[in-house]
Amino acid sequence: MLGKPLRLLRVDLRMLGVVLQLDVPAELQLTLDPERMARVLRNPARNAAEAMQGRADAVVTIGARQIDAGVELYVADNGPGISPEVMARTATALATAPAPAAGSPIPPYTNARPWRWRR
């Protein structure tokens, strides 16, 4: 999907001890600028990886799926989730939470909803 930028992100996350997985169906065709899309996906993927640093089974997944209105891209991780206290603040502009020692999910402002491209 993103070629070289994705390979570089995979190496970057591996240095943090996090595995990067790609979940994009082979039949899904996307027309996008790889460099720009890499910049869009890099920050939430890196934030998730930094929050899970030190966790033995840390995985960040970048995926895409076909939806009725177009294509939905997402970044997900296998962290413990967002605490109720932080979830209550997710509507606040630029709200973030410090990562607990065991790791945390993608920051709330990137976890609120997937990106959607409409045709």
C-alpha cells in the first residue's frame, strides 16, 4: 500500500519493540500519495507504539476496508484501552493522557473515529 514509507515505519516501530501489521484486503484498490498518507498514518501509529513500549506483545495495525461511502482507514493497537477518566475528556481539543507503565491505546483524538474517504 505505501511501499518504502511503510517499511520505514515498520523499522521505526520495531526499534520501540512493537510489531506493525497491515490489514488491507488484496482486492482493495486505493489511489493515494504514498508520502502524504505515510505522514497521516505515522503519527497515530507512532503514538500507539510509544504508549505500548515495553509490552511484550505490542502490535499496531494499520488497515483499510471498503465501506458503502468509500474506504475507511484505521490505526489500532492491542493496548489496554482508554480509562473512563480520559474517555470523558476525548471531546476536549488536543486532549492527551500520559501513558501508564503497561501501555495505553492510541490517544483519544486519533481514536475517536476512523478516517473516511468518499468517492
